[in-house]
Amino acid sequence: MAKTRADFADFNNPDTIIGRGVVVEGTLQTAGDIQINGEFKGKLVTEKDVVVGEHAIVDADINGQNVYVAGEVRGDINAFEKIEILETGKVDGNVAASALSIESGGILKGTSTMHEVEAERPETEPTYEVQEVKADETVEPDTTSS
Amino acid sequence: MYLLLVNPEAGNKRFGKIKTRLLKTLERLAVKFSLVELPNLVDLHEVVSAHLKPSTTGIVVVGGNATVNTVINEVADQGVPLGIIPVGKTNYLAHSLGIKNWQIACRVLADPDTQARRLGKIGKHYFVGQLEILSHQNLLGKYLRKESFVKKFLGTSTAPRRTPSVNAEIKIDDELQIRGVLHKLSVKLNDERGNKKLRLELMTDSSKNVTKLWGDEIEIEGDKKMPVLMGNETVAHTPVEIKGSSKYIDLLTLKKPVKLTKKPKK
């Protein structure tokens, strides 16, 4: 389910936050959620989600599981699952994800690539089971079933 | 047998005032100890080397924040548990362990539990728990904000002026560089085993606007000098380098929370 604007105010208490008025430069690599409300330049890598807040300016390539953009991103975004560009969001770069959504008002200046998702195979019940038979034993035919 | 290191100067020479009662209480609780007075903390290394024996079960600091911090730096490499009898004006670490006064501390020594706490390093010194860095203006502002009751009553008190903050530059692990207006910064040690990361929380204009980051080494400097506080005590000034360490110190703590009640007067 898509996150609403209200969800961005308190995004599951993220491990890493860059607040408004703060400028961070460099490589930010973490295993938890990242929320950016200030400015970031460099490279951003996480195993979890990234939220670019409404007033945030990100001049970096982003790698994450899900990436939600409500601010400005100048760089490529690579999401393992989903990228959402909200109505105030602006991405100036190429995006790659398994799913992409752009709200009305949201801007994407770049190419989009969709990751291929392996089709789920339906699970099937075995129609018969093979019984182990010892060499000197004979298997009696099952006469109870008709 | 405990080695009691006493700072007789701590808390306006408070030890002198409680000495008799303290020693009697320890005797009543059958706590075995040897006591060394340390009027000069500079001699600490020599004193500990001379009095630390294989039979010593713990080093106990009798003093305030400053004495505890100095002793932690000495004891960190000794592998001996550390106890605290708080007699100074402030004792942040003792309070964080639930040891609010010397009476509770005596009970701890009689029936101790140990708690391993991660050590951090600020410059060349060790610390435990959390550090706070505030702009000078904020500290001064606390005093300036104390307005007179008469002014308040007459309604002539002025609204507190917004204190200017410090432009700070913070480096984390040589990978991240942070620039911002610093109002308050806290650095907390991660107590999770095997993870020496420090948690950094930077507040700019308001407490709602927080920046949270993690790192092993943090360098902080500002366009003005800022005090680094542990509890209420200033332990350093910026520019400063704070490191997470993989070292632990065993602290003597309470087995159960104790509530002391006053005896009713006859």
C-alpha cells in the first residue's frame, strides 16, 4: 500500500535522519531506513527504505529497497522493490525498480527501467507417493479402495 | 576486599562530614575494604599500583563526576570492577546506575551485581554513557533566563531572547561531512555487544528537527568553542574527537532497586 503524506512525518522511527538545515556530504551506507529532510550530496546505500522529504535536496545516487520521493533528487535511483514519486517529488535522473508510481504533479526527467520479476509458480500437491520397498518384501495390492 | 579511593575535596569536602557514618554503615554491612585518601588526583596511577592486590574485588570511587572520570581512565585497563559511592555535587554515572546516595552505594557493596558498560573515548580519556555538546550561549542563556520574581509579578519580564547557535562541522568516519547550525548535540554509546558504533543526534533549531547518524569516530568543531558535558560536568571543549571503543568496564550495581526510608522519630 502506498504511503500517505502523513506517513512521511514519522517514518517508522528511521535509524538515520538528516534534518532540515543540515548539509551532509559523502557516502552514507546503512542497513536501516533513511529519511532525508535536509541536503545530501554523495552516495546513498541502504538495505531498507529511503524517504526524501518534501523540503529535501538530494544530489546523489540512491540504492534501497523502496524509495519514496517527495522532494528533489538529482541522481539515479535504483530500488529493489518500488519507487514512488509523490506530487511534490522531482527526480532528475534514471530510475530502476520492480514497480514505479508517479503521482500527478510528480516529475521524472530520465529513463525508467523495470526489474524483471520471476513469475510465482503455483504449489501443487503430490498426486501419489512412492513407498520404499525392501528387496525380500512383496507389496500387497490395496484392495480397500474401489 | 574493596579498595576505596576517596577524594576528600569532592562536593565541598562532603566526605569529612559523612566519614564516620559511612564507615560505620560499611562495618555494619560486613563490607571489607581498605581506604586511601586522594587529595591530589594526579597521583592516582601510583596509588592504584601500590594498593591493588590480587585479593581486591573492586575499586570503589568515593567522590563526584570528576573523580569517577579520572578513576575510569585508570581502571579501564585493569579489568577490576568499579564501584561508586557518590559524595560529590553531581554524579551522573552513579545516578544512571540507580545509586542515588552513599547509603544505597553501601548496600551495593554488601551485595553487588555487575553490569558491563561500553567505554567511549574522548580525546585520550574514557567515558561511559552519553555526552552532550551545547553552544556556550545556551549554557549562559540558562542563567540569563532566570528572571526575578518581582519582574515577573509586575509583568515587565522580557521574553527570552533566542540564543544564537554555533556553525558546526562534523566528520564521521572520514566518510561523511556534516555542516549545520548546532543547538545541541548528543553522542551516545551503543550498548549492543560487538557494535562499537556511536549514535549522534544533532538538533538545530528545535527538538523536532533532529539529525540522527551513526559512526565509530566523530570529529566535531565549531566556529566557537563549545563545552562537552557528561552529566553536568564539562569534560572537554571543541574541537574534539570522540571514538566508540570495544572495551567494557564492569560496574558494581544494585541487584534490586532499593528504597531507603527514614526511621520514625520516637
